Amino acid sequence: MISGILSVQNTMIFDLKNRSQNKFARKLASSIIINQRGIYTRRNPSDNERLGLVHRLRTLLVLRALEISSTSPVSLHVQIQESRLRQLFAHMLTQSLYWKEYLTKSGIKDPRSVTLKALSSLPLVSKDELRALNPQDLYIEGTGDVIHRTTTGTSGEPFPTQWDAQDFQQWTPNYLRAIPKDIFPIGFDALRRRFFVLLAGFNPTDWPLGHLAQIWDRKLISSPHSHVVHGNSSGFEEFAAQNRPGKFPFAMLFAASERLDNTGRKKLEKYFNAPVRRCYAMRDCGWIAWGCGHEDDTLHINAERIILEIIDSETGKPVIDSPGEIVITILDSWRMPRIRYRTGDIGILQSAPCPCRITLPVIKFVGRASEFLILPSGKKIPALQIQGAIWDIIMTARRIQIKQPTLEKIQVYLVPKSYLTPPDQILLARLEKQLQKVLREKISIEIHITSEVPERKGDKRPFFVPMRHGN
């Protein structure tokens, strides 16, 4: 088995150099991606096996296939998506009464003829709808180990999900593909040591790359080795605000969870002396998209494991090059399928390809659908627009949070960098003036100086807290 994987791995590495001309390499890559469930074991490997030769070979094999796929024609991505969708639907039709009813109601009885166009005829599914169901109806029994993951509850009650261990493992190469080889080359040695450093809200035991990760601590910071760091955007900003002296052994930083403004990204890159890349992921969906660094706010979708649609929230019709709701179908969620799953996020699916030559579809992440301030007139202002309007003040404070208790009032909680020396009245007056300028309607603005923002969602401290239902 090992010799066979080594042989294919050597072929993949060789073909990667000539992938633009080599159709065989693309065909082999698509076959590996489509059938990768057969590459991984049907159980969760032990730590020793994760660090072992076979696991590293499997990971590198899929990673090389994904690298070829990244610059292949769009038609190859469609082929991979449809093939994996047919496999998933066949599994759902034969293994679950609930999902069989879901598919047959929309006229899908033979998965062998399923196309991406047919997918758009299926009903949308929201997180609240799934919460209301008996979890046993959603789960499909399997032969492998089960991975349990629960959402943070940022958008409501925490939502429990289940993953088959072999599907969970497939996230690793999708994550590694986002690391440029000239920044941090991935090979056998890199996969043998722990090079992911987690900061703010992440735990190696509850993460797909847990075997490559460790918690950020002082001893690690002084290490002479380079590391790739993954953390919440606010966690990086909070650490940088402490302005600790010294050099950091970081090759690259992944900023997750909260959206990171371009100004904030550049400031972090200057402080850590390392490139900062944005990523888009959800605990209940996994690794969705990642930034190539070529263009601000542009993220490439992992099309081999995610079918992503942007729809008009009211009509349900697809939209391109305009903001809409992000809906995803997860191709490697066999234990608990999510088909046309409403994420509650807003994004823009671009028709134009990224100049970086990666052919994966491109999305610009805007924010959560609930992150809009509603004015007395009914007009909605994106929280990100408000954040941008007061960014110069945000950077002088340790943290700022805006809450909207009613249509007629917003509350601003400002945490100074030193609570003993609160901001002067000139700064507070400027803050109020800039808010009034962006809101452009008569609305009460209350500014509170505090030692910490009042609202927290797990390890996240949201910038904007919308009105509660019923207000």
C-alpha cells in the first residue's frame, strides 16, 4: 500500500511541474479528489498514525491533486462537484429515510443523472429548521469514528454537528493548499512537526489540523523555528496592541472569525513582519475559502468540497457580482448532510477570475446578514460600513462595541487602552460626529467608557450587536 501511494505521489509531483500541458495529471488529480474517501481510513487515526508515514503520504497526495485542480479549467471543478454530489446523493437515498424524502420530493430519484442545475431545485435549509428536527433524523450511521463539533452560538443557540472521521481528515489538505510554497513549503518534514500555532478561541483537540497545532505561549514565541499562526482577527489585534518588543518566528498568519479590515491587516503585517491572509470557515461547515494575497478581500472557494451559491434572500434567485446570502452544499459531510444550507452570511460571488491565475471561484465576504444597523426610516447600514467610518478611532482604543437596543438609539462601548486614562472629550465628540455622518438620520448615540465590552459570544467580541427580536 505504501509503495503504491509513493508511486502515485511521485507521479503527482512530477506532473505538477507540467500541469498546464499534461491532461493526464489533471485527470489523475480529479480522480483522487472525487474518490478521496477511499484514500483515508474509516476510523479516526491515533496521534501516532497521524504523525506516521501513511497519513503524511495521503495528505500530500490529496494536496498535490488540489494544487493541480486550482489552476485547471473551470470545467474540471464542475466535473468534480457533480461526481462528488452524485456519490453523496446516492448515500443519502440509500442510508436515510429523512434525506431520501428530502431528495425525492424535489424529483431526484436517480443520483447518477444529478447536475449542478438540478441542485438549485432543492429547497433551502436553515440552521433554525435543522435545530427543530430530531437530531437522529439528520444523522446517517456509518462504520467510522464520529467527530462532534458544536457552533459557538454567535447567531443563536449552539448547533451540534457530526462528521465522519475520514471526512474530517479531508479538511487538512484543503487548509494546507492556502499556504504559498515560497512562504512555507509543505512536505514530509513539515507534516511531521507541529507548525500551526493557535491563538484566541481554538483548541488543537477540536480542530481538523490538531495533529499539526499547538496553543500559542511565550516559550513558543521565542522559538527559532518558523510557524504558521491561526487565530481570531481580534486576537491578533489585541496582541499587537500590547506592542511587545522582539521578533516573531512566524512565516504567515491566518486571520479567521471576525472580518479583518485592510488597514488592520496592513498594521498586523507590519507588527509581526509576516503576511496576513484572510480565511472564511464555519465550525459547522469547515474550511470554505481562503485569500491568495493578490487582491484585498478576495477569497478562493474550496470548490472541490463546497458548492457555494449567492442568492437574493427574498426571492431565492441566484445573484452574481452583487451582495447576497451565502448558501452552501457540503460535499464531504456524509454523516450529517447539509444541502443548500443557509449560512446567514453575506457575500459577493464574482464573475471575473482572480488575476493570480487560480481558477477556483472567487467570493468577497461582506459580513453576517444580521450585522446591519436599522435606522428609523427602515434603511439598513452594514456594520462593516460603520466600522470603516470610525476606524481611526477604533485603532486608538483597545476595543469598541456598538449595540442597537431600539430603532431610535445606539449604544457605543469604548474600552481605552488604559482604563486609568480614559479618552478625552475631543475624541468622544469626534466619535459621535463620525457616527452621525455615516448614519445621516436622527438617532440617539450614547457613548460609554468601560473596562470591557458587555457582549461576548464564546471567545468572540462582536463589533456590532443588532436589535433583539421583539424590540
